[in-house]
Amino acid sequence: MDPVIIEQLGRAHPLAAHLDDFLTDLANASASAHTRRAYRGDLMQFAAHHGDRSAR
């Protein structure tokens, strides 16, 4: 799993595996490192607001 996902979200986050799969697909499609990093940053921001229902 992507180390940034683990560090920022943890493996137990409901979107962690899906985000990792998406980033892996981008890498397999030969997306540039810049593109993958940009997607990861945007998706991490989105995921930070999803999954923590106890805070609401």
C-alpha cells in the first residue's frame, strides 16, 4: 500500500484500499509521477473528510 495513504489515513480507513488501487492503476497506465502525486494529494484531502463519522 502507498506509504502516504498509510501515514495519513491508515490501513483501516474505508477508502484506503480503493485509493491505493486507483493509484496503482495510474502507475500501470504509465501516468507520470507528477500526475500520480497530484491525484494522491487531491484524494487524500477528500478522504480526510470521509469515513470519520464519529466526529459528526
